[in-house]
Amino acid sequence: MPALSPTAAPEERSPAASPRTLNEVRAVIPQECYRRSPGRATAALAQAGLLYALPLTALALTDRWWALPGLWILAGLGVVGLFVIGHDASHGALVGSRLANRWIARACMAPGAHVESAWDLGHNRVHHGYTTRQGFDFVWHPLTVEQYRALGRLKRLQHRLEWSSVGAGVYFLRSVWWDKMWRFTPDGKRRGAILRDKLSLGAVMAAATATAVVIGALTGGWVTALWLPVKLFAVPFLVFCQIFGWTVYVHHVSPEIRWWTRREWTQFRGQMESTTILRTPRLLNRLWLHNIFVHVPHHVDVRIPFHKLPKAAKAIAAAFPETVRSARLSVRAYLRATRRCKLYDFERGTWLPYSVARAA
């Protein structure tokens, strides 16, 4: 796949033509793109639930070694499909009712073991509010050469793993799921809601695990009792983390995608210049991804429902052709990014390889 267009290096693109706010971008989005559809929402929920339940049922009924890997991938994709719908609901974009959106988000995020109120704070407020702003957006925030050189040996090894071509799931599991969700509880008015969500989701997860253990013990003894919750819940969850960590990575990390210093950052730069539109295989998108790779319009305005993102993307790309990055999703481009995007020079606005730290 060619480099994401526009192909100019980040520091070579002049910001002179950039609007100071996102209002000019939002003005070109047709009003139709904000119209929620209860029918589409219901159909998407039913489809996502079915595509999760089917491989889970098959996993419960078989232990054939040759069937398990494929079923685990399908179950992990099922978790992804539910999570994407829950992500839409968490933004308030799926249905018209705020309360219904919140409960749908909680239910759809449960198979991925995500605390919706904590996700709302970290993803909806921080990541979307300060996309690719130095010191604010924590998702795939790069280290400078100086910060990397200050790390101990084990922390450097951890960084090399998490920023490698196979480390996206490890990064997402540690940095997003654990550090910014389960381990972190903020002070202030959100504290109570997040604690309640943690307790309720934890109770649901414990009940599901206990049920699987009991069923396993009754049908196959203590070995099956231990194996069944691992097979049904733990492995699909890890597959989900790998897929979703990779998804977040390709949205915001590329040699052509810039991170911004605090003084240079604007909403326009963060949401328009540091996000992407990636074309995915149609069947994959239709069954599980629900247009989540049409990422620019989602960052421009989170109120746009998932099924309206392509139409909004066309309008934005037509009005800002020199700004919107669009390309076909490619393994080659991903591997290129994982080779080149290791550290970051915020003053020059460029990604750096590890060799720069060694030379320093």
C-alpha cells in the first residue's frame, strides 16, 4: 500500500490553510449524517450478538484441537463487533435515548471486560478531546529519545515488545485496559460511577466464570472445570485485545501521522490531520468492524452514527482533499510503521527509529 496521502512529511505541510476550529469541517457534513436509525441499531445489535454467541456455543461443544484456533478468532472478532457497537453507544450516537445508549454500551462492552464509565472518561473525554496532543492523549503516546534513554533495561524491553509488529495487544492490555481502566479510579464526581461499574461488571464476570466452572465440573471433572472458562472467555478476550490494540494503532500511528506539542496542537490538527480513513475488506467491515476504520468523521464529530460515517467521510474529503488521509488497509503499511515509528521528536514533528537513541 502506498503511504497515506497526503504524502508530504509532517513538517513540510503548511498549517496556514487549516481552519482554527472544527466548525468549518462540521459545516460540510450533511444533516442526514446525524440521523439515528432505531432499525439499523437493532439489526446491528442482533448481528453482533449472534456473531458472538455462535462461536462461543461451538467452543462450549468441542475440544478438537484443529477447531479451537479458528473458533477463538471468530469469538474474538465477535467481541470486537459487540465492542464497536458499544463504543458507538458510549458516544451517544447509536440511539436517541441517553439512558438506552449507556445500558447498551455496558452490555456490549462486557464480553471485552471494559468498564463503560472508565472508557467514557479515558476514550471519549481524553483521547477524543486531546487527540495526539503531547502530554494529554495517552493512547499510543510516543516517547522522546531522552525519555527512552532514561528507561531501565526491563522498561526498554517492554517498550520494544509493545511497539513491535506483534505487541499491539500487549500494549492495549497493559496501558489501556489495565492502567487506564481497572487500576485507575479518578477523584471527583466520576469516581462513584466508575466504582459502581467496576463492581457490577466484576460481579457479572465472576458469575459467568463460576457458571462455566460448575458446568465443566459436572460434565468433565476438575480439569474441564478449569479449562472451560479459559476456553470460553479468557482466550477470546486476548484475541480481542490483539485485534483492537492493532486497530487503535493503525488509526493514529504512521510515519505520515503527526503528534503535536501543546503549543502547536489544535482540535483541527488533532482530529483531521492525525487520524485516518482506511478501506477494509467489505465482508469484514460488514460483519464485525461497522465502519470503525472510517475514523476521520468519527473524530470530527462523535455524534455521527456508525452507518453514516462513509457518507460524512465523502463530504469531508471533498471539502478538505489535501488534509484527509485515505488508504487501503495493508499489512505492509503496518509493518512499515512498526519499523519506523518507535520514538518521537515533538519539536520537528517526526517519528524516529531506536537507532537514533543508540546514536545519542
